[in-house]
Amino acid sequence: MQEIIIKAKGIEKSYGKTKVLRGVSLDVGRGEILAIMGPSGSGKSTLLHSLAAITAIDDGSIVFLGDRIDNLNDKERTLLRRKRFGFVFQFGQLVPELSAVDNVALVALLNGEDKTIAYQRAERLLTEVGLIKKKLLLPSEMSGGEMQRVAIARAMAVEPEILFADEPTGSLDSFNSQRVMELMTDMARKYGMTIIMVTHEPSIAAYADREIVVRDGQISGVKK
């Protein structure tokens, strides 16, 4: 039986008078690749951000490897995200003033890791994503696809247990979208990592082991 890495039960979230999540319950297995789909405004990104301890929920519970994380304070949530989760967003969100290798090493350095080890890992990861020859380039000197590959390397730098991806190919053409998804899923399989991603593209969701559909703040369907 697959180990449950994250378990949400009855989670609720409102912004003002607008209820965005309405009692969502969800189990995600260790090593699973899960796609969250749904129309704009359905609550899919809020669900992802809640599971990732970015957004505080109003009610319900979220358990990560047996420990509740929904009741952590801001500092504890920040440490959890920095040390055990990885993130890839639609536009990469790299630090524009830093080179590719500096961007990848950054989180490990913030976690207090030895500089030599952090940069050795950064170079290994850039080699894995095929960008070691561009390690000294700034984000402005790279293509969108290259920036997303650097973002994946950066997310992997802390050896995360879960990679959260919010529209990771939303700004890319079909060729680069396919390349990024193949890279992301291959690395997840290699390192035994779980991926939880939001997408509106069926071709991207097809890379997942399971798809859930969110409508009006609730899970309205599941596809394996």
C-alpha cells in the first residue's frame, strides 16, 4: 500500500465573503504525480498553495507525513517550505540579478549549507537539466524554457519530498512545455519525489498518475 505523504481533510478557505475552498479532502501518495485541473476561479491554485503551506486555511486539517502543518506559525511554515518542499511557478521567478548557478545554490545557502557543497550540487543539477554551459548567464539572457529548467534545478536543490508546480508550462510553447514536463517527471521518478501541479492543459495533466478536477471550490472528479 502506497504511503500517504500529504492528507487534507475538510479544508475551507475564504477571501472576504468569497468562499474559495469548500470542504476539500484529498490524499496524495509518496512518489505520486498529481495534476489539479479546473476552470479559472475554481480554487485549484488556492488548493495547491494551501497544501504547500503558502496559504493559511480557515478550517480543516492538512497532515504532512503524520504531522499537522495547517496550524504552524509563519516562521514554521517558511522553514517547512524552504527545507522540505520545492516550487516551480509559471514564470520561473528566478532572482534576476543572479546567474543560473547562483539561483540554484541560493536556497541551500539560505538553509545554512556549506557553500562548496551547495555549488557542487547546483552544478550537478544544471548538468542534469542540460544547462551547465549556461551556468553564468542571468535570467534575462536565457529563453523561457531555459529559465524553467533552471527553476526545476533550483527546486531540486534542497532534495524536496514534494515538488509543487503552479502552471509550470503556462508561459511556454508546446515544444518547451513537453521538454519541461519530461524533465520534471523524470527527475521525480529518479529521486522518488512527489509532484502536485496545477494545470489547465490536458496534455500536461496527461503526465500525471492521477488527475483531479476542482469546480466551485470542491473536487468534482478524479481520473487515473
